[in-house]
Amino acid sequence: MNAVWLVMISVSIVFAMFTGNLEAFTKSIFEGAKSAVEISLFLLGIVSVWMGITRILEDSGLIYRIAHLFKPLVSRLFRNVPDDHPSISAMTLNILANLFGLGNAATPLGIKAMQELDALNPEKGTVTFEMMVFIVLNTASIQLIPFSVIGLLASYGAKNPAAVVLPVLVATLTSALAALAILFAFRKVFK
Amino acid sequence: MIEAVNHVSLLLIPAFILFAVVYGALKKVDVYDSFVAGAREGPQIILKIFPYLLAIFIAIKGFQASGAFDFIRNAFHGMFSFTNVPLEVMSMAIVKPLSGSAATALFTDIIRTIGVDSTATRIAAIIMGSAETTFYVLAVYLGSVNIRNTRYLVPVCLAGDVVGIVIAIWVA
């Protein structure tokens, strides 16, 4: 991320100098800061709600039962996660929320999954392979029905807004598989 | 099919919360106290995420405002002119991993200017539905556990995005 950030910031400033967009650039810094505050406040609400609900799951033991139920499904992808570990429940619930397009539940549950995966991390501050698999699954955004896209198409009077469902599903599944394949290939190379 | 999924997704969260609290109560858990104790972790997590979000957001906004984004988009469009992919779709492909709100704005712009039943709209819709705002996900998830060494995660995610966009254009 250090390289990405350095390149983005310095390229932007050099560009702004040559294109006369310096004022716009400076303004955009403060707009970016404002967006970060707004999104953080929004996240503060929904993340706290889901931390509360998942704590009930932990205290009642339900989180271990859910983990036990879904262990067979995720064990091939997450080999270093112990049986019935809470991270399995958080990851499964996150993927289910993603499938049904419930972003407001998916992100907090994903954060919960990261906390649980970090509890297994022997080297804090360094990403584990399990975390990478989980993040790659999330950036592929696997969902059954892209409701927001269909909604937008419908509101502009598309003839058949639901026609995008199948291509989106094909695109999202193949790109998820491809991203996982790339990740596993990288592991072979960098081990 | 879409109706059915819509119903399930409307029902899922309320049903899950009901199940969680009833199951907890049956297991003699003080559900109110548990909820409050869990929710107390929220602010600490957000405090960890905030500086990462801030760094990503000013970089992305600055990149767009400086004109660097337009330059790169035009360069890409020139490089891939043989594919006949519309310029707007090229913007979509570059914007989507960076910013969700910018992608939505661009999508409605494509619908309005090119037409709701056009090929460009179709490709853009598939990109909208199948790609995620990668940098936001990275900032939030990695930030929440203070990950500084990301190993090879960023190149893998970006390669995944490229594959996703190629597939989106291909299936459209």
C-alpha cells in the first residue's frame, strides 16, 4: 500500500501543477477528509450494532455451532483455521450477507471475521494467507441479485432490467475464481 | 426468482436477530448486557480504521481532482481502442475499484447520455454488479486489525479486478 499511496499522491500533485488544477486538488483533500469522517460515523453505527449481536452469539455458544455447521464448506479454503473457530461463523455470515446484497451487515461481519482471524495471527501487523483469501472473496463481491443496479436500470425505464442478473452472476463467479487462482499462484511463488 | 431472493434478503436480518436473541435467552444469556458489551468494541474498531480510510480517500479524491485520472483513462482508451470499448465504460472500469459513489454517479451518467438499453449501459451494469470498491474494502478490513505488511495482497486484488472487468466486457 505504501507504494500505491506514494504514487497516487505524488502523481496527483505533479499533474495538478501542470494542468492548473492545484486549487481543485487542495479542495479535494478536504473533501476526501470529510468523506472519511462521514463513512467512519456511518460505520461506527452499523459495526457497533453487529458487534453487539455477535457478542450475544458468542455468549450463547451459537457462534461455535454455526462454525461447526459450516466448517466442511470453508475448511478447504481456510486450512489453518481450527475446527469450530468463531472466525468461520463470521466469515460464513459475511458471505451470506454479501450473497443477498446486505452490505450493511456484510461489512461489519467482515470486520468481525478479520478480528477473529487476527486472533490466530502469529505475526501481528502482517496479513495472513487466510485473511487474504477472505479479502479476495470480498473484493470479488459475489451476490445473487444486484438489486441496486436493477433498481437504477428500472428507474430509467430499461426494457428488461433483470436481464443483467445472469451475466453479473457469471462475471462475479468467474472473477472470484480467477482472483483465488491468482492468489494461490502467488503463494506458490512467494513461499 | 428475483422476487424470491428479494423476499429472503428482506427477511434475513430481522429473522437472524430474532433467532440470536431468543436462542441467547433460552441459554440464560443476559442478552441486553451482552449486546451492550459487544457494541462497546465498535468505537475502538472504527478508531483503528479511520486513519486508513482518511489516507485512501484523500488519495482517491486528489487523483480525480488533479486531472491524473482523466489522463490515465484517455491513455487506456487509446491503448485499447482496437477493442471498441466505449470511453465511458473504460472510466467505469477504472473508477469502480476506487470509489463506489463515483461509480454510481458515472453509471447514471452513462444511462442518461448514451441510453438505458445501450451496450455501454449493459457493460457498465455488469461491472457495477460484479466488481467491488477494492481500495475501500482493503482500507476497512486491513485497518480494523492494523495490518501494515500486506504481502502480495494488493497486486492480487488488482489483478482480480482486471480479470473481472475483462470478463464483464466479454459476457456483455
